[in-house]
Amino acid sequence: MENTITAIELGSKKLKLVVGYTLNGKVYSIYTMTKPYGQLTEEGFFDFQRLVESVMSVKEINDADAKFNYSISECVAGLPADGLEIFQSKQRTTIVSELGKITSIDIKNLYSLIKNSSLKSSNVLVDIVPESYQLDGNRVIKTNPIGETSTGLVLNAKVHLSPERIFKNYSKVFENADVDVKRVVCGPLGAVEYLSTLDDLPQNYLMIDIGSDKSSISLVGKGSLYGVKSFNWGGDNLTKAIALKFNLSLEDAEKYKKIYGIDTREMNFRAPICTDTTGERGTIRYYKEDLNDIIYKGLDDFVNLLNDARTALLERQNQELHRLPIVLVGGGSQLKGLVQYLLGKVESTDIRVVAPNVIGARDATFTNCLGMILVASKYMSMNEDARFRANNMTRD
């Protein structure tokens, strides 16, 4: 299948994969998959090999039910938001061609200038995201300028840098699995790129991505990602609290969380959600009010961490930004009653949950992967001719 792109994101508990393509600025899904690999860190040991084996296991897809057979030799890889830094860069180059025709060589020259200017950072340059190109006569274009005529070219771009430890660990997984990485995309950029294809969203907003064990808040201005802060809280915090209180397995606790969420309905008949018969006190019945109390307590912790992250993200920014509309993404955003809860806890009065509307990929867990396909299709990769390779891996 020509022009298809495979996006792989390694989440905290599962691999997420989307095979798709873009057409007229929209992303389309051909095939999606999730592959759980469970808890990767136990007693201080990080199970790196399990990640490698998970990637290797999806290199040959033979899905009889979907009638889909596909071999993966390269992909777009997702990086987490942890420690992501975003800077603005502006570089200028003289067009190589005597006729002034802009070619890919001129773009690569600009990318090289940006790479050299980023060497002073202790973090690793992982992506360059063009925002606009300026040609002769102060002509500004947003799209790829290849084929245009000019004596010089100015690139305004966002530069994404990730902690070296994270970059090396993730890239080493794909190297050991013998899958070439054609581009690295930080998860928040993928989500923002996908959201930019939707018609009913504001141009300026705060994006909150709620994962299974981590969350992040991103500042988005005119559809562009300006900054990200992550924090250690996810939907699993609620699942574990429910399992502990109700004496349930994590699987059953997750099921009850998804079914009920925050349930404030007034019912004529008060039926228990579940019962516990294992204790010395006999049968204990738990009701939706008990579940609400657990979720409220967990979400109170979430809001405290969210407010701290938002303060850090918007430090030295206009106070008005604290009241920007909020867009919720990620699997944890699907909790029933979450929007109503947050409306009473944060400054914004415009809060909405967004999940993909792409046929075959409507699960919120695929948001980043869909956007990663858009990024790979829309922007030239700084590693177009040479795949990145990492020589060392570190463990926490």
C-alpha cells in the first residue's frame, strides 16, 4: 500500500498502532491495534525487553477477521510528554539553485542551521515543526515552499527537545526490534495536529491529555503547540482506589469505573453496585454513592496536580490564558461526569471532551497516533536521509 504510514506509540501499559494515510489534510485509518504489555516497572526494574518483544510482535500483521495482512519495516514513533521543551527558532539560507528554485536541499540547509543552534541544550533535538516560510518581498507561506522561486528563504519553526534518557530508551526499543523510525513525534504534537483537522474547536486552548498513569497539559495558540507540562496522575489512580476499597480485581474495578463514572442520578430503587463477602463482618454492599466518593477524592488529587502544572506552564504569561477553553483528550478523559466535575474546579467555563471521529479509529486512545500520521505527511523529517540510532540505554 503506497503512501501509508504506520504510527506506533508505546504507552505506559500498551502499544498503540495505527496504519493510515492522509488525503486533503485529513487522516484516514486502514487498521488499528492495541497490544497490552502490562506494568513495565516492578521493584525498581524496568522490563525493556518486553517492550522490544511487543514491537517485534506487530511487525507482521495477519488479521483474518479484518482481512488485513501487512508487514512493518518502518514507522513514526511517539515520544511521551515528559520533560518536553519547545523553543522558537528562525533561520535564513540562500537558495542553492542559480535560478532561485527552492528544493529539498534548501530545507535541509535550514534544518542543519537549527540543529547546530540546538547543540547547546542538554536535551536531545527530536523534531522540527515548520510554522511559516518567508520568501523575497516579505511573501509568507505556511505550506512547503519547494518549487517556489526566491533568492533567500527564512524558516520560522518550533523546535522540540526531549530528555536524552527518554529519547535513547525509546529509540533503542525500535532499533532492537529492527524497525526503522522515519520520524519521532512527541505525543502532544500528534494530538494537536489531529485536533487542528476538526472544525468546531477554538484556535487557542489548553489541552489536557489524561493517560493511564500520567497526564499532561499543553498550551495551544492558533493551532500550534507552545508548551507542555506533564504530571504523575492517570485513570489508573481511580481504578486502583476502587479495587482497594471494594476488594475487587483491577479488571473489575476498571469495568465499574467505565460503566458508572460519576453517577449523580436520583434513583427510586437503590441497588448496590457490588458486594464483598470475603471479610469477617459478613456481606458488605457498595452503592454508587460510595463509588462517587472514591472518584471525587481521586479527581481532587488530579485537579491539585493539574493546577500546579498549569501554573508552571503559564508562568510569566498573561493571566487571561488561565481561562482559555479546555480540551480533554486521552483514554482517561472518557470518564462519565468528568466535565461537570471540572466546571466547578477550574477557571475555564468551556470544557469539552474530544475523541477521534475517524472511521475505524474512534477510540480516544488513538488520538496521538492519528496526529502522528498527519505530522509525518505534512512536514519534512529532519532525519529524512538517516534514521536515528541510539548506542546506549539507561534504566531508572
